[in-house]
Amino acid sequence: FSMSSPWLKNFAGVKQSETEVQRVPNALVELGIHITCKTIQACTVLGSIIGTATALMLRKSLRLALARGGQYGALVGVAMGFVVTVASTRNKTEPEIYDRCYRLRHNTGQLWVDRSFALAAPLGFVAAGGLGLVAGINSAVFVTPIGRVAWNKIS
């Protein structure tokens, strides 16, 4: 697996020189990972909403519906990630894809959400199975931006 150590360092929040950040050896792979993470997040949230709304209408268990809807959404998001990556990069040049990756590396808000997603989803799954996975993803999407704003205010 040959992503790049600058990508991993940046993702982990390790300080780097601008020269290191500019090294994007596998821009399409990097962008594909980003897009897939975003589609998983969006589809999980959407699945959670649809599952909960359906449970309310049918007077079923909200917890089960939230978990199942979010899990199905996450699976759809994985498949959609590939499709959206192909569709969004089809007419892009290599420099355009590189530029998008470079800008993502400097987007601190996006990095906060991505880090939270990468941490909360697996931890939630280990702690509470499917419901934990869904809760982890949804909290990364909704709680992280609020936490980032609060963090910036106190630091």
C-alpha cells in the first residue's frame, strides 16, 4: 500500500513542512478515499433519518430502526463512494485531482470530521456493534464541527 507518509502524517495532525504536504503521489486514491468516507457519512445519516421516520410511522422500535437504517446507509455509501469517485473524476485532469487533494490537506474542518469518523466508527462498532457504528458516524458528522468551533474559541 503506497499512499504516502505525508498524507498519513497530515491525517494524524503531525506538523509537516509545506514541501511534505505538497507530495501527493497517489492523488486519485487519496481523493477516492475522501469521497468514499463522505458518501458513507452522508448515507449513514440519511439511512438513520429514514429508518427512524419509518419506525415512527409504523410504531416500531426506534433504536433498531436507527441502527438498521444507518447500517444499510453505510453499505450504500461504500458502494456509492466508488461510483461518485469515478463520476467526479472522469473529466478531471491529473493536476485538477492533485489540486483538490492538496486543498483537502489544508481544510482543517474537514480533517477534524475525517479524523473523528476514522476513530468513532470502529470504536463504536467494537463497543456496541451496528448501533455503535451508526452512532459513531453520526456523531462524527454532527458533533465534531461543534467541538472544533469550541476548541478554536478556547485555544
